[in-house]
Amino acid sequence: MSLFAPPEVIETEVFVDLPSNFRTRRERTVWADTNRAGQAIDSFLEGPAFDADGNLYVVDIPWGRIFRITPAGATSLIAEYDGEPNGLKIHRDGRIFVADYKNGIMLLDPDTGSVTPWCDRYRLERFKGCNDLIFGAAGEMYFTDQGQTGHQDPTGRVFRLSPDGRLDCLIDTIPSPNGIAIDPSGKIVYVAVTRANAVWRMPMMADGGVSKVGTFIQLSGGGGPDGMAMTADGGLLVSHVGMGCIWVFDKLGQPRWRVNSCTGLSTTNVAFGGPENRTLYITESETGTILRAELPVPGLMLFSHQA
């Protein structure tokens, strides 16, 4: 039985289809053997983020590639390296950070294509497999460490990396932490818990820790929540992998809109762009496409676009 009225449906269109010259390798990879049931794939796009000039960056996990897409839709390869880039965010000063499933948190130089380690260990131990990241108002970085955790191993983690280099583990009991978002007040961190098919709410305490972590949204069906984003009025967007849609919830957790994929079902991540920050861009990883749709509300301005 539904607890809410059905949300209004918003349709998408294809903005960019990964060009054929970047699809020449359709093979099995170590990453795909574990995470895509051994499928031979030519790409798996994730981690969309805009720079100050309106260029869209996306990562390709199994082939260790990072692409830049102009506002007109021209796609170019910026980096290709020995890694599994999963999430990407841009700092206010223009630095580009990557949550790499294989290597940890990396720093990308878009001019040279070099990708170098930034934070690759916690107390000398390697991460399980970093997934996504976000910046807080003071420049602190929050990132998820997912690995292969799930109900069989609920030890996924969320870390906070302060500008001074201090690394804190905020929670280490999550069955598959994935996307991450921060509300406009900076006092609530939302975590997409893929294997629990839920979004957790993490209140930030005055001392910097977390307490009373609870379930904010419980989904059903599909594969679970992935990337997330916030609206300017405190609403939450949740990419529902396997359901082929993006759910838009208000700040109370009530569904407002359902943004439907016009291609495949692997809607993995989202980013707001456009002149009024109302255009939603979606990575549809099954088909290697970037979708877009106009939303009635603007997205929350990210740290990368703050003065």
C-alpha cells in the first residue's frame, strides 16, 4: 500500500551518448566481474560534476577514464590511468577530486591528465573501495567507503577529511554506503545505503561526531539508491539503480517528482547545471549515456560554484 500520492512524472532526453571511438573495448574487467556479474562492458559512467565554465566531468569506472563534456555536448578524454574512478567533485579553488574504488581519494589535473594520490589510507590501512564524495561549506570532504559491503558485511564507512588533513571515520556500520549529500544547513548528512535500499540520515553533532543515525527514506524494488543531490529548498534527489528513475523528495521525505530514464535502468548519479541550475543531468550507465531534464526547482549550489 502506498503511503503517499504518486509523484508527478518528468521525462528525460539524451544529452550525450558516449561516442563510438570510446567504446572500442567491450571486454570483461576485474571490476565488472564482481560488480556487473561478469558482463563484458565498454563503459560504466558515473560521478557527474560541473566546473565553473559549465563543462561536465564524468568518470568511467572499469576502464579508469575521465571525460569532459562541453555545454554543446562535445566529449573528450581527459585522463586514463590504472584506477577505478567512481565519484568526482570539484573544489571551489578548481581542484578536481576523485573517489577511486581501487586507489582511494585522488587528485586530477585536467590540463595534464595526471591522477595522483591525495588520501589513500586510514591509519595505514587501505580503504575498502571509495565510492562518492561531497564538500561541506568549510571545505571539508565527506566520502563513502563502500567496497563489497552489504547485509552480509555491514562495515561500510563514511569519512570526513578536514582541510588541515585530519581524517575521521564518522560511522563504520553501513551495509553498502554509496551516494552522499549534505543539506543546506550543513547539519545533516544523507547516505545512500544501496543494499538496504534506503537513505540514512546522519545528524552532525556540535563536536563533529554523529548520533542517532536513522532511516530517512525506505525504497523498494530495483537495485537500491546510488548518487544523490540536494535542491535549493532542502529536497533530496535519489538515483534508483535498477528502477530507471530519479526520485525527488521534499525536505520531509515526501515524494514530489519521478524523473524517468528514456534509455536504460541504471540511473546511477545526478548533477544540476544550466543557467538557472534547474537542468538535471543523469548518468545512465547501462547504455553509456547522459540524460537531462528540466526540474521545477533549482539544485543546491555546490561548493565548486561558491564565491
